[in-house]
Amino acid sequence: MRRVNWILVVGLLVGSAVVAHGQEAPKYDELKKMYDDALLKMKNSQDAKAALATEKDALAKQVDELKKQLEGVTRERDELQRQATAFAERTYNLRSYQAAWQEFLKRYPALQARWRLFLDAELLKSGNEPPALIEPEWPFRIEG
């Protein structure tokens, strides 16, 4: 890398000397100043290159992090979409069952009246204890 820098500096000096060929040869102080300027420009460009490389690495890390976040969000979205599809299917089945039940009750008005009495019973209201459907003493109960 240093060799390339020196070649570039010498090239710049020779180029400026060729342009000034018709004029008198540049003095040592002017050549020294041109050399220092070229050296400073090269150092600045190398510093800028290093800064860009550092920024590129930081951005690459950011991109990797964003890709991981995107994968997580994509998995979550797919899972939610699967759940929504399952829930839609279940609610469709429940709604169709409810509609069929309502049509069935319309055909049998006596059953519909009994069904309404059952729904209005205290059993289904909140706060009531459910009835014991199994007798705890059933096999050992003595009747008499």
C-alpha cells in the first residue's frame, strides 16, 4: 500500500512538473509543499475509506439484526394467520350449527317453548351451583 502511495506522489509531482515544463523548474520549497499536500490528501482519503469501512460493518450488523426481527415477525404473522383461519372455521361451524338449530326449533313450536323455558331457568344464570349429576353415595346407598 505504501508503494502505491509513493508511486502516486511521484506521479503527481512529475505531472505537475510536466505542466510547468515551459516555466522555470519549481523550487525545493514548492516541491516539498506539493508533496506534503499530496500526502495529506492521501491520508485523508485513507481515513475516509477506513471510516466508510467501519460504517459499512455497523450497517451490516444492523441489517442482520433487522433480518432476524423480520424472520420473527414473519413467523408470528404466519402463526396468527393459522390461528385466524382455525378460528374462522370453528366460528363458521358454530354459526351454521346455530342457524340449523334455530330452523329446527321453528319447525317444532312446542320444543321451542320448552327450550326457552330451559334457557330461562335459574340453572343457567350466573352465580348458581351446577346440579350434582352424579350421586356421591350411589353404589352404597341404602334405600328403605
